[in-house]
Amino acid sequence: MGLFSTIMSKIFGHAEAATPTSGTADAQASAGASAAAAPATPAAPVDVDAVLSDLASKAGQPLNYKTSIVDLLKLLGLDSSLEARKQLAGELHYTGSTDDSATMNVWLIKQVYAELAKNGGKVPEGWAH
């Protein structure tokens, strides 16, 4: 699983965990097992801002996840190293120089939010532009 898939799973999985469901424990367990096997686009749009705001309120440190790819990765408990960001840039087809990390980081945060929106995330206006 690539880094973007992990980002998507963390955000969409957090939203699903926060949404109460009805059904038996067996049904919930089997749904959880299938969701863990392959991240799927949620049936209803996931409010990305609400999920991330909730995580940020529990982070114990201020994180500027709306505009910083490093802070977004930290908020999700993921590797925010330059190497990890270069891997993410490759997954998302970044064509610029990965040696210019500032430019790459600005592109990455916008692209991550744009991709989340394409995959069922409700992203606030301006985050993906």
C-alpha cells in the first residue's frame, strides 16, 4: 500500500469509526476486515476538515495541516521525512524537482487534498487549489 492510500485510509477510517452503525458485532467485524484489506471510497462524502480538526484537537501540539504536508503527515501519525514526501510525490506523479522541497511540499499538500476530493472526501474550498 502506498503512502497516499495510507493517508486516505487514516482519514476515511477515522470518519467511519466516528460514525455509529447498526448491526451485529459479527457484521461490524467482517466490515472492518474487508475495509482493512482494501481501502474503498466511502459511500457518503467524508468531511475531511471535520476529521482532521478532531484529530488536531487531540494532537497535543499545534499542527498546520491545512497548508503543510509535514504537519498533515504528523497529524496522521505517518512518516513526514523528506524521503517519505519524495515517495508521495512519485505516487502522485509530481514532475518538478524533488530537490526543491519547498515547492514540492506546496504541490503535495494541494495534490493530497485534490486526490482526497476525487476519492470521496469533502474538502473545503481553497485547500486543493
